[in-house]
Amino acid sequence: MAKKKKIGSYPNTMIVVSLTAALFLIGFCGLLVIQSRKLVSIIKQNLVVTVFVEKNLSPADRETIYKEIKTKPFVLTGVDSAVVFVSKEQAAKEFIEGTKEDFTTLLGENPLLDSYRVKIAEEYFNEEKLKAIQGQLERLKGVHEVVYHQNLADQINRNIAKIYLILAAFAIILLIIIVILINNTIKLAIYSQRFLIRSMQLVGATDGFIQRPFLVHGAIQGAIGGVLASVLLVILQQAAVRNIEGLVMLQEYSKLGVLLVCIILLGILVGLACTYQSLSRYLQISLDELY
């Protein structure tokens, strides 16, 4: 006895696999964006402006400079080491350890100056604002010079903007391709039920009544594809964290959760949209075109 065909039912495997692969790649792009943003945030938080103070400055004068720097709005908040005093002896030691050359033996003295290393808040991370900060700090009494890595901020901002643009373009192209592929696949699946759809129309079924089971089926397929893609993305992320040293610092699990929810919702949306678009054609087709 032949199995009775149920409206809205058609093979799931090809559609779900295609959706899963596409949503996984889109989610991977999202994960790269999240982690690159975190990396940039860490770099910004570790940007240091060095404030050199004049020679033979008294401890009281150095303390006054410290307090004035701490009150500035551009100083990174919520960190104990936002403003750190570095003596000229410590600076010389760090220089010698880094270069393996003892310049004090050649010069006979330590020409370096005492300084403060100031961490800057993220919103001031551009060349124009850093120059303004440099000017403000150099006007403080007892400050000899203020230095920072010039053009570093603009270079990082430009490069990260390019990365975001490339990832966004890739995700959009991928989404367009998968919508076309899924749309064609669903069209073929619904084609097998075109006579059943016409029979329901002939007995007076409304378009909404006919569409409902197909749309539910499409939404379920999209949800399954989204869940599978999310699971694969979490597996990949956890494997990377376990095997790549330091990657754990870039993890933002709250944003990852939002990304996974978005992937599932996108899967449902794609499933509904493609099903609706494909089904609309068969609801309006003439009897001659059915053959």
C-alpha cells in the first residue's frame, strides 16, 4: 500500500545540511569579529602615554603631577595600574634587559628621566585625541616631555575597519548564495506537491491554510540548521581555546550567546522566507503550467 503524502512534508536532509553549512560559516565570521574586537580592546587598554618629568623634581612635586594626571578624563578607569611611576633606574634596567646593551658603562651615567606611564581610555584611541592629550600633559608644571607611539592608533583603526568590511562582505555574499540555493531546493521539493496544492485550492482551501504547514516545516528546518551550526561553532571555539595559548583572553561568552541566538533566528528567517517565496509561485500558477 502506497504511503499517503502529507501536505508540507518533503525531504529535510539536503536543505538542513545546506543551511547548517552556510549558517556555520556566517557564525564563524561573527565569531572572528567578536574576538577581533576584544583583541583591539586589549590593545587599546594597553596603549601607554609616557610622561617624563624634569630632573631633580622633589617627591612632593612628583605627587602633585600624579594627582593631576589621575583627574584627567582620558585616563583609563577601573584599573589600579592606570598611572604608574617608573624611576629612571627602573627604566634603565628595562632598556638594558630589552637591548642587552648597558649604555651606562659607555656614558658613565644614567641619562633617563623619571616618568609616569598613563593608560588611555578606549574612546580616546585616535591620533587627533592623543595629540590633544599630549598637549594637555606637557602643559603641567614639572613635565619635561610626553611621548606615545604616533600613528599606531590610526593604523589599528584602519586595519580593523578593513577586516570588518571583508568579513561583512563575505557573510553577505554567502547569505545571498545560500538563499538562492535553499530557494531552488525548496522549489523542487514543493514541485512534488503541486497537484496536492491544486486539489486543496479546488475544494476551497485558502492560501493561508495551504501555506501554514509548509511555513512551519520551513521554520523547523531553519531552526534545526541554526542549532546544528551553533553546536559546531561552540565545538570549534572550545577546541581552539584548549589548543591555542592565550586565546581564552579573547573570549566573550555573553556576546557568543547572542551570536548563537542570532544564528538560530537567521536560520528560521531564511527557512520561512525561502518557503514562502517558493510556495507563492505554485499558489498562482495556472493548471496548464502544472504539467
